[in-house]
Amino acid sequence: MLNPLAQELNETLSGSVVEALISDLGKRIYFPNGIISQGGEAKKLGHVANATIGMTVLDGHPAILESVHKNAPGMKEAELVAYAPTAGLPAIRELWKTQIIKKNPDLANKTFSLPVLVPGLTAGISYIADLFLDEEKTLLAADPSWDNYALIAQARRNAGFKQFTLFKDGKFNLEAFEAAVKEEAKKGSVRVLLNFPQNPSGYSPSREEAKKICAILKEVAEGGTKVLAISDDAYFGLNYEDDIEPQSLFAYTSDLHENILAVKIDGPTKEDFVWGFRCGFITFASKALTDAQYTALLVKLMGVIRSSVSCSSTPPQNMMLKAYESGEIEAQKKAYRDMLEKRYKAVRNFVNTHKSDVLEPLPFNSGYFMSFNVKGKNAEDLRKKILNDYGVGTIQIDPHTLRVAFSSVEEHKIDEVYSIIYKAADEL
């Protein structure tokens, strides 16, 4: 039997695209009227004392050891060791919504939820899987894909995981994408995850490709199919060619059709070069959702967070707030992005001027990575040879795909590293 709080949320979502897409866990989850919510009330009204939260308080502030505080002397006790709200600090959630609009101007006059802060983008993908995947609900993604997608969908959620061939003739494979979406639509609903710039290939669609991707999703939705359109924007903005679509697909899927629920998973970890901060965001949008339904969906998401990590780490949230408030962050980010673009161009120049019977570079134009299709050999055998014989680390994604993170190779080493990769492939 469902908890009454879960049932109330389900009733609010009744008739919406969310109801048609939600998983078994999504139906059961709720945010309890427990310590967190009661503590929130006490924080507002407990003027004598707030004896709700399990923190040690001294002189009205969270107690902090000097051996800890001395490492961040410019931050207050509460900014370092106090619990953050389940959905994240209100200030950083508002700031990130402003940032999303700044980076995606088409969203300026569209309705979408306040972003919810999660402990990294992997957690964001996992939480969306909790809400929308189960044994009867399949996730559709590209081939090749980041291996964590299959791990989350299949191992954690016991859901199906289907892939479409990502490339054809050096471009996004619109035919395979359309066929996979329409095949899945026969079940009455589609859950598709698109990641641009893509991991592992380092590819982002052109403006024209992005339009066609959205047109395919809209056509399916117009036929009555409910669609969950997930945009994994981990590497958003790291574009190195002029013809790339500059906005997230979320900017278009957010109000594409009443039958589409759009999800944006992003965060500062890659965009702002703070990988270990484990700080991400989940944002929802759909053309037909009411304010009450947005709230109900966010409450269910908070229930998933509360039942797993309780809340995200406080210091990274405050440090990112201070970084944005400093007014220096954009210029600093541009310097690093320019550096990555130079590395990209060095890699591009190498692969354009070297040939191999074994290595076929997959299309790449953005992000942190590029990958090779390994022809006639096993990518794992090649990875081991490159590492054991020459001391260069790469990643085998699947038996045919070898990923190289040029983001972690300094520009003056690019030619050396890629010469080794090609030499090892020829020797293999």
C-alpha cells in the first residue's frame, strides 16, 4: 500500500506526462514530514531554541574544529560544516537557473522548474533512472555510450538498455535514431538519453541535426507517445567548431509538446572545472505541467535524494556561489576553454594527417574526448599494449571503441601520445 504522502503526489500528477512515464519506485517515493521538514519549520519559528537538527551548535553557529576551519579561513562555519537543504542551497539553485537561461537564451520566456542540486551528474542520471526506469521501462541511448548508463539502467534499475548506432558517414545517424525511437514508441512511451558533447566520442550535433532530432521526438509525441527526453549536458559549452548547435536540446524539448517531459542534467563539475566538487543539477520542463505538478515532481525527486544521500555537500555549493559572485569566473573559464580548444586542434591536425588500417577516428568536435573505432582488433588488447609497452593510458569503452581524453594531455605531448597510439595499433 502506498504511503498517503506518495498517493497525494501521485494524485497531483494524475493525467500528466509524468504519470505516464513514472517508474514503480517513482510512484512509491515521497518526501517525509520528518526531521528535514520539521527542522525547516523550527528554523523559521524556533526563536528560543532549535533542537531539531543533529549538529553541535556553539554560540549560535555550527561548531567547527580549528584544524578544519584553518584550511578555508575566508568561509563561515555554516558555509563549511552545516547541512544543506535536501534540494540544495536556495541561492545556488536560483543562480544556476539564471545561468541556464544565459547559456540558452531560447529558455528566457519558457517555463521550467527551479534546478535541484544533486551530488554530481552521475547521481542526477541515477535519480532520474529511479523515477522513470524499471523492469518494464527501457532507456534508449547512443552506441557508443558512457558505460555508466548501462550500469545504472540495467544493474541498478533492472531496466532494458537499448542503443542506436551514433554515426553514419561522419555525421549523427538520424536514420538509426528515428528507427530506434519509433520502435520503442510502439510500447506507448520512450525514454531517451542524449549526451552532447558526447562521451566517449566528443561529438555535438550541428544546428541542422539538432532540429531534426527534435523533429523526430515531436513527431512521435504528436502520435500520442509519451517521451522522456533527457539531456546529459555534462560538457556543455565546450564547442570547438562553428556549426555546432550552441544551445542544449533542453532549450527546444522543454516546450516541444505536451507529451514530452524534458530533463536537463548539468552542473559546474566539468563546465567550471571543479570535478571533485560532485555538484550537479536536475531541471524539468514540459509544455503542459502546472505549477502544482512541477512541485509534486520536485518533491518526489527530493524523496529520492533524501532516501539516498540525504543532501549534498555544503562547501562546494558555497564555494561556487562565491566564485560566481567574484565576477572573475567567466574570464578564467574562457582561458581554460581556449586551452582545451588548442588541444583539440592539435589532435584534429594529427588524425587528419595520419592514417591507420586499424584506427578510424569517430567524428569529434567538442568536449573532453575523442574515440577510435578499432577495426579488426580488440580495443582492450590495444589499450593494454599502449599502456604496457609505451606507458600511455587510454580507455576501452567496448570491444571496438578506444577513448582518448585529450583534456588530460598537455598540448606539447599530443603528437607524442598519438604517435604511440598509432604505432601500437600498427604493431598489434
